[in-house]
Amino acid sequence: MQKTENMAGGMSYRTMNGIDTSHIMKYLEGTNENSSIQIFLKNRDYYIASANKTISRLELTKKG
């Protein structure tokens, strides 16, 4: 991880030096129930979409 990189919900995000992120840190860190659920749902949707894209690519290689 780089100096300006942090983790949230199992994924990393980068911030610029000098940017005040204190207002969104509770959400990014998932420190309340609502943000934890939102982070989980976004991660779930991302990984499902990624898996579907991989499956589609594999199916295309079978046809080629």
C-alpha cells in the first residue's frame, strides 16, 4: 500500500495529501451499521459483475 492509500470494505482507495477526509471517514471505514451494509452491497455487486464479465470472456474464447 502506498502512503496515500487506505483500506475500506476490503478495497483500497487513494487520497490526495492535504485533503480533509474526516467527514467521510466513518462511511469509508464502515464504522456504522448503515455504511457497513452499503459497503457490503457495493462490494457484492462489484464482485458479481466482475465474475460475470470473466465468465463472458471465457465463453468468447471457447467460440474463437
